[in-house]
Amino acid sequence: MHPIYGFSIVQVLWTLSFAALLVLLVVLLGRERYKAFKWFTIGIVLMTLRLLVSKLLYGKMAPVPFYELFIPLSDLSAIVSVVVLVELARRAFAGLGRRAWIVGTLALLAVGGVVLAKWGPWPAWKTLTAGTTLAVLGLMQTASQKIELLSNVIAVELGVLVLLFGRRFKAAWRSHTQAVIIGLSTVAIAQMLRDGVWQRIAMKAAPQTQAELDHLIGMREKLSNANEVVFLAVVIWWIACLWLDEPGMSVDAVSSAGALQSPAAPRTAEIAEPESE
């Protein structure tokens, strides 16, 4: 953790991310983009709240009460992230036939299910069903992590589909829908890369000294910081894209279009997951 004028990199990234999320909310509300992206806006609110809770309360209250507050919030955020993808898919591919919707949805879920089954360890069922408070929290945390992983996989798949076929539907170049989806896909790729690299490192790591352990912790911190930088860049991208009107459309036209199409759901990035020092 290298200091920058008295602040650590983690503190600087937290401050910039929190400020960027607040600016994004101002853009969504002030430019009335929330009318077209209701669930995305809700998701950004939950991200901001998780970030604030982790900063203000982590380490300042007992661990169990803290996780009783933070883990349900993470579960809610993960569920909303899936709903956001439904909202964006409905906007991006409006006019697609029912059969194509069913086939496409099943294909996306099939790929997501395979990744979910193969990616990362699953805790022992006896541990999750022990009936204690810690077991319940562990079960809820596992659900949050797995739902978010599924959301990340589907976000990447949706991003690829938008790049390939978006112009034929409602996600053409420079459209707000495409900008939001590409941003979510980028965040999802960064998170999965971070988790995948860390899993490989952790599996091979066997620190024997304090110096080796410190080096391992430092590598994990660098991976997390890199992920935060990507997230911050995406939020800035969203701010710029959503501030500007779509080509050939006024602000009122964009708002009306969103009001007429009332879709379904945001995502998220796991930017506020507390870690032990």
C-alpha cells in the first residue's frame, strides 16, 4: 500500500470511485436517463451504498453485526444485477421474436451454468447447513458470489451479442444502451480476470516466511487495485456517454422512448467487498 501525499492507493481509489458514482447518479437523474434505465439506476444506488457501508462501518463495529448488514445488501445487489441485464437485453433487442428470445436466453444461461459449476470452490454443504448464524451468513455470501459470477458471465455474453448484432436492433453505435452494456461487460471481464488470476496464484502459493506472505498479500492488493481502476474508467465512460444525447435524438425523445418501453434491471461490480488488512 504505497502512500500518495499521505493517502494510500486504496483510499484514493475509494474516493475517486465514490465521487464518480455520485456524478453518475447526478447524470442519470439530471438528464432523466433513469426513465430509460430504471433498474440500472437502482443498481448504481446499491453500489454506492455498499461502497459507503464498507468504508464507514468495516472495522468500526463487531464482525458479525457488520456482515449481517453487508451480506444481505450484497445479495440484493447481486439479484438486481441480473434484473439489470434483463432490462438491457429487452432494450437492446426489442422486436426480437419470442422463439429467438427463448433460445437465446437458454443458451446464455447454459453457458453461465457451466461456468458457475466449474469456476471456484463450492463450500461443503454441511458447513452451509449447520444452522448457526455464521452458517446462514456463509450461505448468503456464497449465493451472492455465485449470482454475481453468473451475472458477470451473462454480461460478457450480452456484450458480445450487442457488438455483433446491436445495429440491427436498438443498440447501435453511440446508443446509451450499447454504452451501458459495453461498460458492464468490461467490468465483468476485469472482475473475472482478477478472480481467476488470484485463484491460480493462491493454489500454487505456500508462503514459508512473513516476507513471502506479505508479498502474496501485496499481489492480491495490486489485482484489486487494477480492478478498481477499470471500474473507475467504466464509470467515467458511462458519465460521458449518458450525458450526451444519442445521435439524432433530443433529451425529451430519449426520455420518452425509455418511458414507453419499460423494461426490467443493474450490475455490479464488486467494488466494496471488505478485505482484511
